[in-house]
Amino acid sequence: MESEYIQLPPLPSDMPKEAIGMLWVFAKMPKQEQKMIRDFVRESLKEDDKDLSGTDLAKEIHELDLEVRPEIKEFVDLMKKLIGTMIAQSCEVAALIYENYCIEEKSIKEISEEFHVDEESIQVIARYYDKKMKF
């Protein structure tokens, strides 16, 4: 007999709410739909051809205007929100580093300590700015 309850593992307190929502929706999905999502992720991580249009999930996404299972629609909607949140956060971090590194000329270590961002992440963006600022 299958249990009525699901248990999510401990999650970081600063995890985006859209990601938590996606985990929750995924955990409640029937096994067949979970497999469809896992297959899509596996295909998207392959290094060869990235054409995902043949995957079952891609077909479901393209048919969202038609009758689609509510779990899939909810998962896709949350995925879209999460991607939007990640893009917005990336822009904010890039702007923060630009202001502090390029304009105020603070060191990577100073920025890391002030804003509690690991130095490696700052260094990646700082290298990009260094490269673009050299004419």
C-alpha cells in the first residue's frame, strides 16, 4: 500500500520559493509524470545535440493551450517563474559587482565580506568585466 504522506529532505532556508514549489509539485506527481520530467532533465544535460523537442515534456509544454494534466502545467509554470527569478538575481549580482568592483574599485575580498557572496562567484564576474574593460 502506498503512503498518503511524502517527506521532502531538509532544504536551505534561502532556497527560492519557486524551487520549493517545483519540488513539492514533483513529489506529488504520479510516477509516470516524474519519469517524464527526469527524462527531460537527462536529455538536457547531454553534451551532444540539445534538441529537446522530441521529449515527452517538451511536447506537453508546447501543447499547454490544449488539455494538459494540471500537475505538468503547474510544474512548468513554476519552472518559468524560477528561471525568471534566477535571471533577475543574476542581473542584480552583476550590477552589484560592477558598482563595487569597477566603479568603487573595491577588492574581491572586500565585496565578498561586505555582501556575503563567495569570492569565486565574484571573481568570475570580475574577470568578465576586466576582459571587457580592456580595449
